[in-house]
Amino acid sequence: MKRNSVLELGVGIFMLAGILGLVFLGLRVSGLGVGMPSDTFTLNANFSNIGGLRPDAKVTMSGVRIGKVTDIELDQKWFDAKVVMELDSQYDGKLSEDTTAAILTSGLLGEQYIGLTVGGAPDTLHDGDVIRDTQQALVLEELIQQFVSNMAN
Amino acid sequence: MIDRIASLGRATLDVLAAIGRAGLFLFHSIVCLPSREGIYLWIRQMHFVGVMSMAIVVVSGLFIGMVLALQGFTILVGFGADEALGQMVALSLVRELAPVVAALLFAGRAGSALTAEIGLMKATEQLTSMEMIGVDPLRRIVAPRLWAGFVSLPILTVIFGVVGIWGGYLVGVKWLGVYDGSYWSNMQDSVSFVGDVLNGIIKSLVFGLVVTWIAVFQGYDLIPTSEGISRATTRTVVYASLAVLGLDFILTALMFGDLG
């Protein structure tokens, strides 16, 4: 079999394009980061109702993305939802202790995410701390129920 | 009456025999030690099956991504959710459209050519002559083509997906004015590498094997006349397309069915 270098070059470029495409799909499309876990810190927050919040939902402050939700489980002691968040480590020790967390909805029917708002306390939150002051998700049915019962009065 | 039943039995046995022949054929072709010469043959086929299919895959990927973004935008903007455009384009491309459409194009572009090529070799008795001089046509002709199809379809699928997402970006962000950051960040939030990208590639591996298998088997098994070649080429495209669509449903049910 005679070797044909033009042909081999073509196949090589083809394979390379496939690998580069896979890297693009990994990094740009699915947002895989290299060494991401090392530069984050964890905060917990307990909500009485998380609505439709799911793991991987974003955590924002003033609309700027600063982290994501990693885990949601039922707190067996208080029977409310315990949400574990991973925040960018540059905010470690910057958020005041009385920071509040609220579950917000993007748009009318969009996905749900967590919005943090800083308070004024001098002490700050560190890795593993719990946010006490939380606001539960807005559940449309409850809102309509309230509206109807107000109308009835 | 007895004749009818006998003909039904004959038809069933024919189908079963064809499936058995196809299975043995696949087994004999792919189970062999790689050789230096085999690799050159494989590279030659990679060029024909993969590299030459790039143009059609890139152009179709671009247009499908663009039309997805256009359609998605007009629907999503009604809910005020046009930021979710990137997510919609990426998920539908990576999970479904890239593996399936690339496999259908591949069946039409490369599969039919493989069938016709091997069929003509059979009709002109090249395959028999090879056997006469002691060269196994399964190793020499069929195996490189099977491996080339198996390897190149996943690559074509990845390229299709990337070009489609870029096409969606062109229409959504550059033309319709979706915010650049939310196009990519919504996409990154919702697409998971293992759950979506890798499952799409697994799909395309299965499709690559099935489409090439059908194509080379139809070529190898046809009646060696000009009519036989034309029938077999048609059968390749029809069977391969149906197999891709049917398998896609089964694979989707296995991969995403229990996500709820």
C-alpha cells in the first residue's frame, strides 16, 4: 500500500477537528472547569419551601452570578429544605453575617435561582456557615389562594 | 393454503438467515489484529467516509443551528424567556439533532457510496478474485470501511454540534440581539458533559456502527447485477435511516427516560 501524505494530512486535520470540537463542547458548552472545586467555599441556607429550585441553579448577588447550588436535601431536624451552595472563593469572608438569601424566578416562568443580599453586620460568613435569614420560593398557587381569599373578604 | 403457510415460513427463514449472515459478517470483519497495511487502508477510508463528508455536515449543522435559534427565539420571546435560547439550542443539538441528522446525512452520503462500491466489486468478481489469490475480502475491503464509519461518525457529530451552536449564536446573539453572556451561561448551567454530550456521542457511536454495517453488508450480500446494485443502494439508505430513528428512540428512552 502506497502512503499518501495529502490524504493522511486530511485525516489528521479531521481527527484534530473532532478533538477540538469535543474540547469546545466540554469547556464552552457544558462549562466544565479545570480545578474549579479548589477555589470555592460552601454556605448552607435553610428554606421553608424551595419551590422548583434544582442543583446547579445559579447563586447571584445583585444579579451577578457568584456561585451555584450543589445539593438540596431535607433537614431531618427542622423538616425544612437545606440548600448547599458553592460560592467563588474571592467572596470568602466578604459577605456579612446577616446576609439574606431569597429564591427568585428569572422572568415569569423561568428557572429559579438564589439571590443573596448583604446586610450591615461587622462579622462575616465563612466556609460552612449557615444563612439564617431566608425567604422561601414564590409558589404561584399560594399567591392565587391569598388573592382569592382577600377578594372574598 | 398449505402453500401460503410454507411461503410465510420461507420468508421468515430468509429474514433470519440474512440476520445471521450479517452477524457473522460483522464478527469476521472486525475481529482481527491490526496490521500496518490495515491502518493505511483505514486512513484511506477515513478520508473518503469522514473527511469528504465534512462539507455536508458543516453546512447542514450551520443551517440547523440557525433555524433552531430563529424558531426558538420566536417561541421563547413570547414567555419573556429569550435568555434560555442558548440552553434550548445546545440541548436539542447535543442530545438529539447532531447524532440523528449527522447519521442520516452519513447514511445518504457515505453509506450509499459504500454499498455501490462493494456491490460493483462483487458484480465484477473482484471479491472472488481476491479470495482466489488468498486475500480475505472481509479483512481487506470490509473491515477498513467498517472501522472508518465507526470512528468518523462521532467526529462528524461533534463537528455538527459545534457548528450548530455557533450558527445559533450567529442568529440569536448577533442578529436577534439575545444577550451574549446569557446565551453561553444558560447553556453552561443546563448542559452536563457526561449526561448530555457523552450520551450524544454514545448515540453516534451506535449509529456509526449500524449505518456502516448495513451499508457494507448490503453491498456484500447483493445480487450481482446492475439492478441488484441499485436495489441494494436504496435499501441501505432506507434501512439505515429507519434503524437510526428507531434506535434513537430506544437509546433516548434508556438515557433520558428516567430523568422525570
